[in-house]
Amino acid sequence: MSRFSKSILVLALAGASTAGFAFDKYQGIGRQATTAEVAAWDIDVRPDFKGLPKGSGNVERGQELFEEKCASCHGSFGESNEVFTPLIGGTTAEDIKNGRVGGFVKGDIPQRTTFTKVATISTVFDYIQRAMPWTAPKSLKPDDVYAILAYFLNLAEIVPGDFTLSDRNIADVQKLMPNRNGMTTDHGMWPGAPAKKGGIGNGGKPDVKNVACMKNCKAEVQIASTLPEYARTAHGELADQNRSFGPVRGTRTLGPEAAKKAANATTLELATKNGCMACHGVAGKIVGPGYNEVVARYKDQADAEGKLVAKVKNGGQGAWGSVPMPPNGHLPDEDIKTLVRWILSGAK
């Protein structure tokens, strides 16, 4: 949830007594949020430090907490590039002095990290408090957040090793952030009076003119797979492995025919593993009928799948001669259905 939408939510909940919500109109549906519930949502920390909780934490305690709760994703010194990009690195004493990361100015920065990009220390505090650790967000107490952030600041050589960060000195630390001057407010998304009149931002004036910036554009956008040809089929049909909802779909790597062939191969493995192929041939009788004979007998029967599923599960005798069909109740129902559909589709 964005800070803007959360603020709207908080204002709405706070004014529920006069706003006329659903629980006012429809009895028994919903209720007014309690003060404690509103407070649980309203924990964001603004760049001017409004919302910052009272507390403190030192570098030593921060290192202990970081090793326990954070290092598995970020590395022992915040330098890991294994799970997430590095938190620390890429800044210099000169950057701390100037408030602008020189690597961005010169264009030779080797690696973007959190402390090369972030302009406000409150942003880092806010994110840790609301979203970390990855597996247990909002589980850190304010003193824990102060301590972990103090450890970060020490790793970035912004504060000394015996430093204690608190709500009383965090504004002073802001004046040492390496990229504190790297954020512009001269755009339409930053409201307020124009900067030249002493305000912040440009008064909400749009910074785009809605004029086409490209020429000879293609009428239709086509997304091409970035997989090299030799690797396209390495994991089968990707499109069938992706979830069926949401904006992202897997690219078709095999094509319809190849995908069908791959599915058939997988089901043939299932039939072989469970002993089906010891008694049934695909195109002829072994002990029991061939699958081609089964397809011919059950052709045009609307309930063919149900009958065959029951036959495979429960077994039987006499339909194809004197040799009995043993029951297969040990097989999962989904596996039995998969095998039966494969047989009826003309097993290959």
C-alpha cells in the first residue's frame, strides 16, 4: 500500500463516526476500526521524521540483530549479491561531505547499493520497520530498528563503531547521508509552493508534455523470449507451468504439438512406473487388451472416463477374457484420471 493510499485509509477510518460507512447502512456488516487498529496501520515515517517512534540502538546490538535476522539474505556485512542486491558500498568520504554520490555524477559507479541511492535516512528506517525481516515483517521493535540502522551507518562509514542512533540524533545523521542531495523535488508529483518562492517542489506542475518521443514505432508490440534456442526446451513447456491468473504468462517453449508429445511422454512414464505397460500394449494386446482396443470399445460413450477410472481403481474380470484386472486402489485418483484420459486420447 502506498503512503498516499495509507494516509487516505487512516483519515477515512478516523472519521468513520461521521462518514457513514457500510456498517452504518447495512447492520451486521463491518464495524468502525478501533484506535489500536488505526495505530497499527499508521506507522510510516516521513522525510521530516513525523511518525518516528522514540527509541535508540547502538552499532554493536545492531550487528547481533543483523547476523540473527538479516544476514541470510543480505550477507554478513550487507554486501551480498546472492539473494538481494548489496545494501552497503559504493560511497566515499567525499560523498558524505558533498551529499551526492560521485559515481552517479561521473557515471562510473561500479554497483548500485541502498546507500548509494537513498536520499533520506527516514526511508531506510521506515522500510525496515514495516517490511523486515523478510519472513517476519513488523516483528522488530523500534529499538531493534535503530540498532540495525546504526550498524548500516557504521558499515557505510557514516558513523563510528561506538555510535548510538536515536530519535534525538537521527536528523543530524540525515545531514551526513552520501546521496542526500541526489533527490529532486522539481516534478509534478511533489506538491507545494514553487521552490523559487521558498517552498518545496514545483507546485505540482507536470514535468511531461505528452508529446510522442519516438518515431516509426511498431503498431503491435511483440515480446520475444530471451531464452537462447538451445535452452528453450530445457524445462519443458513453460506456459503450462505458470499460474493461470495475473499479468504474467510463461512463453511457449515447445509449441502445441511438442507440448502434447512431452505430456504423453510424461504419462507413458507414469504408466510404466505403475506396471500398466506390463499387461497392456499401446497398439496391441499383451495380457490385457491394447489401449487401441480400449479406445475402440469405449468410443462415443459419454461416461467412458468414469467407467474406466472405476475399472482401474477397483479391478474386475470377464470384460476382456478370463484374466482378471487387479485393483489399483493404491494409486492417487489424479494419477488414475491422468492415465485414463491419456488412453482415451489415443495413447502414444
